[in-house]
Amino acid sequence: MLPAPVFSIIPYILLFIRIVSGGPCDNIVSVTSSWSGGYTTALKIPIKTSITNWKMDITFSSVLSSLQVWDATSTVTNTLQYRLSNVSYNGIQNAGATLSGVGFNAYYVSTAPAPVITIILFNGVNVCSNVTKTTTKPLTTTKPLTTTAKPLTTTKPLITTVKPLTTAKPLTTTTRPVTTTSGGGLPTKYNYREAITKSLLFYYAQRSGRLPVADNPIPYRFDSAVNDRGQSGEDLTGGYYDAGDHLKLGFPLTSAITIIAWSIVDFPLGYSSAGQLTKAQNMVKWATDYFIKAHVAANKLYGQVGDGTLDHNYWGRPEEMTMNRPAFFISATNPGSDLAGETAAALAATSMVFRSVNSTYSALCLTRAKQLYAFAKQYQRIYSQSIPQVADFYPSSGFGDELAWSASWLYRATNDVTYLNDAKTFYTQFGLSSNPWEFSWDSKNPGVQVMLAKLTGETQYKNAVKVFCDSKVNQPKTPKGLLFINKWGSLRHASNIAFICLQAAELNISTLTYRQFAQKQIHYALGDTGRSFVVGFGVNPPVKPHHSSSSCPNRPAPCDWSTYSSTGPNPQILYGALVGGPDDKDVYVDDRDNYVTNEVACDYNAGFQASLAALQSLAVQGLFN
């Protein structure tokens, strides 16, 4: 339940959004968040004919202080007009598709009326619905919208000294991070919104099944694994491929989705201010749609699609796979409390993501979460004992943490104290107060600690998470500052722990210390060592990730093990993928053949993206940068 002060500002939020969105381009423009002196918009442009590049000329009703753009480059035409141009990965658009993902933060003097968009010319054609289509120049003057409504004043407005040019010479901006600001008006070292946007593009590249024509920004990806079926013919299409291969593995994926859904629930401003809230919601839903399919009966859940040996003997495009793809499940006779529990947690968290967006889908997720939790609680066993085929990849060390984790999420989603009592019981029964080494797909202990601290405010849980974060803050780092946990996905581990400590900071536990620690770990990945570890982002990023589909040239050129052995960069840029990372001496070689340091995975990006959303949210509010 929202505290009373929040309810008091909701009318102002709604009124303010109505004011800034009341223009002729409402068919194209959606205002997703707003504050005194600024607002965030998302654009959706229907594509009538196929194109290879685009330009968008936007006219405002009054002068802006600055415009922070994502998924495009921008130039200032005059005091009222801006031109947006495509970036490398979204210039090609097919007829019938919708260009989405492009958006901006518009900043203006907080005492002035909110500027509205009056005209959008897309490749010379006016796409706004309430005006006659034209290919002539847009008007450069228009009567500003006036209002006496009180704007939202509870969020600290962003301060910028950037002013639009008043001469004919355009000012070109890029999305590359710089050392003084994020490139978009925020006083951050790196461009978090760009990193969030590209992380979501990585998940797009991992999608399996039939891909929607109107929402596929990855030009080299098409429908794949459309015949994935269960042992009784159940439809198991969809979901995400786990890593650089094409297995679909439930345990690590559900863990990743719980973390990302958690970040959407707790740090929505991080996504909305980057223009990516809808994309993040859709990213989670692509997974939970699959989880719901995989839950074929109350006590039956598929946890793996694909044979590990057959899959790893293949190097090529997922669209061209021909090998057998068997599926394996847990049931009452061969249970898996960890898999069922983590799936329940992911669905419960997702039900909260969609509560105010799609109440029907939210209710469906919650119903399935309750069923899976009951399954996990009643039939207790480690899932990798029931699905031995997964043991070589993601063996589980126990299920007590997932039982407490899922119970905690169900209490948060339902406010049913029965779940809270269960979580507390499991916390004690399985010794979850101890100081764990990691927060990962296998170990949820720190997540349970911080969640129970949030839900109850009790000292014992706050102390437990404090012990955990203090131990990581004080743990010796690599020479360049990385919190090193394990050679497999070293950056993944550091990012996961960063997110836990950002959550602890929200509880007023060593707030500044934990935020600084978390920021250093995320900045290490973004470029603090002199190079980026995120594909397609920053300075000297990886160009040869261990990832099959992005290593393939454009079709119809063949893709096989000779492609794998190529010494050149991957022909496709796997935007946003966080590679495994360096060793404990900061040594890293960009080598496709090294799957320890250079593979990518859905769970690698989860804590990283969640931490980015938290840091972006703090920066937008002026609380920490």
C-alpha cells in the first residue's frame, strides 16, 4: 500500500501528464513520467513502407532547456525544432512494423508552461493524427500551452546548463558516455539509460519462438525452435535461450526474471526515465509467458528444453537448428522445490509489475505462482536430481532458500500473512541467517534477507543483510577494483551483489557506503579499467563474445564451426551483453573460444541491468550520482 503522502500527489501527476500530452501528436507520443521542469516520452511510429534509415523532425510548442534522447542521435534545428536520426541498430524497419524504443526526456524552465509536441515529420511525412499530412517545413512558432495546474514538486528537478542553439548550425550529440556527464544531462560518469536500453536489446537477441514482426529490433534474428514440445506434445515454444547456446533452462532464467521484475517494481523511474519501462515489462512477460506454458499441470513443470550434448555440438543460427530437442520436467513423483519455488517467485514478482498495467495478466501470474509454491512446499527435492540432464550445467545446492524466497514474494504480492509466516519458518529451518558467499541463480540467501528486512522491518533481517554487504565492501578487491567471487561470470557475481546492497541502502543501512560500493562494481563493467565489458557500449567493448547466433554472417552465408574459429569480430553486434569478465588479476582476453570469460547469459545481465535501473533512478532524483 502506498503511504498517504504519495496519494496526495497522484492527482497532480495525472493532471500534469494530461497537460503535456494534450497535443496533436498523442497518437505517436506517450508521456510515461513527469516532474517539475521535465517529462519522459516514448514514441511509437508505424512503418508504412520498408526503410533502411530514418529522420524525425520534432517541433515543440515552446522552448526547451535541453532534450535527452535515446535510441537515436539528435541535432538542434532551432529553438523549437529537433531532428532525431536512427542509430546503427534501428535504421532498418520493415513495412507493418512499429518503431518503438525511441524516446526522450524534455527539460524546460519549471516556472514556464509545459511544451507539447505539435508536429512530427518522419522521413518528411507528418505522422501526427490530428493534423493534415504535409511534407512541407513544420511551423517554427506556435502558441504555447498554458495552464494553472500545480505541477509535481516532490521530485527534485534535473539541473542543466545546456541550451538549444539559436543559429542555423546544428549541434550533434551522440549516445557515447563521457567523463563529465552521461551525455544526456545527468551528472553521471556513464550513460545509464544507454546501458539499460542495450541490455534490453541483449534479451531481444536471446528470444526463442515466433518473433513479432512489429517488435523485433534484432535484424539477424527470426523465428526459431517453433516445434519445441513437451513429452506429451505440450507447446513449449517461446522463452529465452540461456547463453551463447540454444538450451532453454528454467532455473537460471527464472532467477534472472525475478531480479529484473524486482528492479521494475522497486525502481520504475530508472526504466521510465530511460524510455524503457514498457520494453522492460515486455521483456519480463516474454519469459513469464513461457513459464506459464511450461507449467502444464498443477504439479508438473518443464525445466529444460534441448539436449546439452547435441546443442553444444552445434554452432550456428538457432533458426537453422535441426537436432532433436527433448524436454524434461519435474512432478510430484520427481519434484524440484528449487525450480518450482523460483518460478513461483518470478511469477509473483511479475504479477506486481503488471498489476496496474494488465490486471488480467497480473492475476494469471499470481494464480500460477500460488500453485507452484504449493507444489514446491509439498513435494521437496532438489530439481537437478529429478532432471539429471541439467546437472552438468546448473546443479542446485539446495532448495531451502528458494522456498523462503518464493514465500517472501508471495507475501509481498498478496499481503497474506500465511506466506510471511512460511518465509520466516524456512529462514530458520534452513539457516538462512548465515553470511553467504554470493547472490546467484543458486543462492538466494541475501535476497531473502533483504526482502524480509523490507517486509518486516525486523532487526534480525537488517543485521543479516548488513553483515553480508559489509563483508563484500571490506573484501579485498582485484588490483583494479572488482569484487571477485568466481571465475565463471565474475562480472555477473559483482553486479548481483551490487543490486543487493543497493536494496539494503534503500533501508537506510550504510546508505552512502553501499551505493558507492555498488556504483564502483557497475562502473568497472562499464569502463573504469579503460575498457568496457558490455558489447556495443563504451570504449573498446568486447567484439568476440562466445555467442553462436551473433557470430554468424548475414544469411544466406553459412554459419558453422569454421565461423566459430574465425579470428575476426562477430559479424553481428550483440548489443548490451555483459561478458563473463576478467580473472582475479583483472586479466581479460576478448576471445570467442574462452567460454569462461567471454560467454554471455541471461542471468549475467540480470543483476547488472537491475543495478543500472537503481542507479539511474537515484541520479534522476538527484539523490546519488
